[in-house]
Amino acid sequence: MKAIFSILKKYIWSILAVILLLFIQAQCDLKLPEYTSSIINVGIQQKGIESVIPNALSKDSYFALSTIIGDNKLDNYYSLEEKNQHVKDYPLNKDEEIYVIKDLDEQELASLEAIILKPEVFYMMLSSMGNKDENALKDSHDESIDAGSLEASIDNIDESMLKQYGVSFILIEYAKLGFDIETNQMNFLISTGVKMGILALFIMTVIIASVFLSGRTAAKIAYDLRDSVVEKVMSFSNSEFNEFSTSSLITRTTNDISQIQNFFTMLLRMVMYAPIIGTGALLKVINIDMSWVIAIACGAILVLIMVLMFFAMPKFKMIQKLIDRINLVVRETLNGLPVIRAFANEDFEKKKFNKVNKDLKDVNLFTHRVMGLMDPFMTFIMNGTIVLIMWIGAERIDIGTMQVGTLTALISYTMQIIMSFLMLSMLSIMAPRAIIAIKRVREVLDKKISVSNCEDPKNIKLNDGYEIEFDHVDFKYPDGDELVLNDISFKIKEGETLAIIGSTGSGKSSIVNLIPRFFDITSGSIKINGVDIREYDINSLRDIIGVVPQKGLLFSGTIESNIKFSNPDMNDEDMINAAKIACATEFIENKKMKYQDEISQGGTNVSGGQRQRLAIARAVAKKPNIFIFDDSFSALDYKTDSVIRKNLAEGCGNATKIIVAQRVGTILNADQIIVLDKGKIVGMGTHKELYKKCRVYKDIALSQLKEEELV
């Protein structure tokens, strides 16, 4: 997990930038319902009048208010204006004096509003409007309203509704003054609409920026994960490859990391946005006494998610393993297609593939059906909540305790809260697979490498002599119980050729795999120039070794790119010389494009012998000091085999050569031959010495060649 967090740490500023953009978007989204409510409440119902504080009063209304308020408090807020001072706004001023509000600060305005909203003052304002609005306040009171009962009634009314009643008085007063209410209303509607338009454009810009940044960040996280996984796999020894199958490593590098990328894209865009917008909307409605409806809806959504995840989570864990399995079957089928056709076994392979394909289909269908129930249930909960809010809200609007705009805003905020849960429910769909994918990738990244450098590794000096010594080496595979090699000891001097022969499973390939440290020995030591190879830097060690494996694996590209694999910058003369030593020029020159001729993946468009010769040419082109030929002449005819060995002796005479062979004819002229049987050395010496003294070697030799050819 540390490796994954180290990758995420690189993008902490990008992630914080996305979160900041989401906060900005949420604040803007939460502002839109306020504007919508304002258009309905203020723009339509209140004719564009926003405050309960009148900007101007006729002398009659001023004296009536002053009488109720007392102590001439109103004089602190209004001034008497002579005729013709404010005729443009208030035509009544042409004929009589009016009172106009002074230039007040926020604190003074709040103080004046508190005075106006006192029950007795507010009641006087309603009385001037007629019985209809007064009865709305008296709705549940049969007896005459005193200050205490009136205050209780006012406390039961929504704040915006209370202001609407106050504005109703102001509208009557402005009508007396001749104020152009229609123009004021239109100006308010236009200005609010323009603000909403600008806000919408700003939200769009923020969304584009956050989507771009979140997508870019998720893609970079996936890129780094793939890079880290491939780099880690490149450092695996054979034991780690045996633990993770090839098909599983491919799935982890491709499908699993794609799941992680999709998860982070959703996490940065939707999942992080959900709690921000949900919490903001909840704070907006928390003081409304219908918040219990939202609480019930949120609880129902949580229960739904938990129930669905209870059934779906175990199946999500199975999907990735089934993808591994289907990749394995497809890979085996494609690699073994010639054998399958040769044995006319296509039907069996189809049945095998159909089985794993059906298993994956069934699990996917189950999870999609379970998670598919989420949409209809969520829609039902959302619509049911809206219906309930509208039902209760309509009743309150009818009795005059809530405004239409307030109900509209409440519905918008409720939708935002429920949508935030819908976004989080998407997390419940993708998170299980992403968590499993992260665990699988983490298994690769956190895997401890069995073959690694020591704390202070040495570099092998180039152009030195390379003497190899095995000193009482024992070896068993990491997952094995028995020793594959037992007490192996021998020494090879610089420029010598060592041959290893033995029956199948005797441990020949195991010996040569230990020299470049594809595996590490169980006990004993392997030394080059008297230094244990575990003290050398692995890359430095492998730089001096040219390996030709049993299977002459080629890479997709050209003949040239394969020969120059170890050194792409080598000149063409060295490349052609390497091809000559490997006897590859005879078939390369016959090809239409010669060294530029295409090689398909795995070298399937050339014969087995041609693959081996190109693999030998690739090793020779590296100009190593140690050659390892792991049964690399098996596909060659005797003549070509002999010529290549002669060319190697002449062209690479100073290099130490280790040849694993099945054919005695290949190793007759070796400086030293080791005979293996069941992981132990049963004979060591030249061909003549072994033929006389080693029964195992003599039996192998006589099974292949006539006695007169061996003596």
C-alpha cells in the first residue's frame, strides 16, 4: 500500500486543486435555488421589493407608525423632505411633504427592521392592508389578539413569509406615493436573471476545469501505476514469475489499473463532490421543520445501499479472478493453436473457453442485476420525498405560513441532497472492484524480491578475466521441498568451454540459471574471479553474460532490431558479423527485405532453427565475456551445429562458454564436461576421460553415436 500512496502523494496538489474547484462549484450550485426562490418570492409576489423597511412614507403613515413605536424613535431613521425633492421616484411629493429614509449603515438598518417586525407594529401595518392578510395571521386564534398571542403567531410564520406580509404594506404605501412598482419589478427580475446567467456560465467553466484536471490526474495515476508495476515485474526473479502467472500479471497491468483509473476519475469528480454539495444543501434546510422528511429519505437510501452491497460484494471479488482465468485460457489456446489443430481438439478447447466465459458472464449478470435495483429504488425514494414535501408545503402555503419560492428552494435543496447520495451510490458500484484491483496491484508492488542487490554492490570490471567457480552449491526452488542441485562444485577458467549433459530433469538448466542470478542458491557459493556473485550489482553481472535460452524467443520487429536488442546503437558491420558467426546470413540474405524483414511476435514466421540462429546472433552481438547456451543447438542440423561452434571458438575465443546439451556430438570438443544425474555430478572431465570412467555418460553417448565415432 505504501507504493500506491507514494504515487498518489505526487499528485496531492492536483487533488487539492480539484477539491477547491468542487467547493467553488458547490457554492455556486447552492446559490442558484436562492435566486430561483428570490424571483418567485421577491420578483413576482413582492413586486421586486426586497426589504420590509419602506424607503419612503406618507405623512399619515409616518405619524401612525411613530405613535405605535413611541419615543420619536422613527425620527432617527427618516427625515421630512420638502415638496418637489423626490418627485421622480414618488410623484406624491409634488403636492405634499413625505418622509424619506436616511443613509443608514447595516447595524442601523437591522435595528429599524427589528422595530418594524415587533408584533404591535407589524399588526398595525397589516391592519392598513384590510381584513384578508390580517385574518391570515389570526388563523388559529378566535379571541382578540394581544401582544403575546400575536408574537406567538408571528413566530410560527416562515421568515420569508413574514417579510412578504410586511412588503404588502409597503406596496400599498408606495401606491399612495405614486411609485412605479411595475418598472421596479421588471428591473429586479432582469438583474436577478442576469446574475443567474453569469453564475451558470461560471459554473460551466468550473466544471470544465475540474473535469479536465480530475481526468488528467486519474490518467497520470494510472500511467504511474502501470510504469511501477512493469518496472517491478522487470525486477522479478523466476521464483516471483512462478508465483504470479503471466495472465494474472497482464490482467493486473491492464484491466485492474483501468478499474483504478475509472475509480479515481469518479472519486475526484462525483464522490468528492457529493458530500460537499450534500452537506451544503443540508445546512440550507436544517432550520426548516420539514427536514425530518429528508432525514427519512437519506436513511432509506443508506439502508438500500448496505443491503445491495451485502449481496454484491462477494461477487465483485470473484470477477477479477475470473478475468485472470479467461486470459489464461485464451493465452493457452492461442499459443497452442498448432497443437490443438494437429490433434483436432478444437471442440474441447471451445468447451473449456465457454465454461470460463459463462462463469464470468453469470457473475457479471448477478452483480449488474443486484446493482441495477439501485436506480428504480433510488428514483422511487427521490420522487416520494418530493411528493411528500410538496404535499406538506402546499398546505402551509394555503394557510399563509410558507412562500411558494421557499418551497421551490426546499425541493431544489432536497434534490441536491438526494443526488449526493446517488453519487455516493455510484461509489458503491465501482469501489468494490477498484478496492480489489488496488489490492491485486499492491500485491505486485509490495512483493519482496528474492533476488536483489546487497547493500553495497560491486561492479564487475570490464576486460578482466572471468573465472567461474561453483563451491558446494545446493539449490531448491522457492516452492519446492527437495533439492534440485546437490553439492555442485566445479571451476571454469577464462576462455574455456564447459559442457553440461544429463538426462531430462537432472538439473542442467538450473545450473546455468544460477550464474546470471535468475534464482539464488540455497547454500554454498558461486564465484566470479573469486568474488561471490551476490556481492556484484545484478545489472553489472548480467552485462557480461550472453544468454541463449532453450526457447529462442524473438520479439516483434525486424531481424535487425532482434540482433541489436542488447545494443540498438551498434553498427551494421558488427551486426552482420554476429549473424555470420551464428550462420544466420544464409537465410537472411535470401529474404526480400534482408535485415529489415519483419519478425512476428515470438518469431512465429521463421523456423525453429532460424529462431535459434537469430537468438545466438543476438547473444554474440552483445560481445559478452561469458556465453551460456541452454540447449540452444537442438533445432540445428549437425553441420550447422558444428560450424557455429567453430565460429564461436574463432570469433569469441576469449569468452568463457557454458553449453547445456542433449547431443553428445555438440560437446565432444569441450574443455570440460559435467555429467548430471538427479541433481548430482556423477562425472567430470574431457570426453575421452568420461567415456572411459563414467557409465552414465557412456550410455548417453552410445545411445546417440556409434562407438567408432566416439573413440
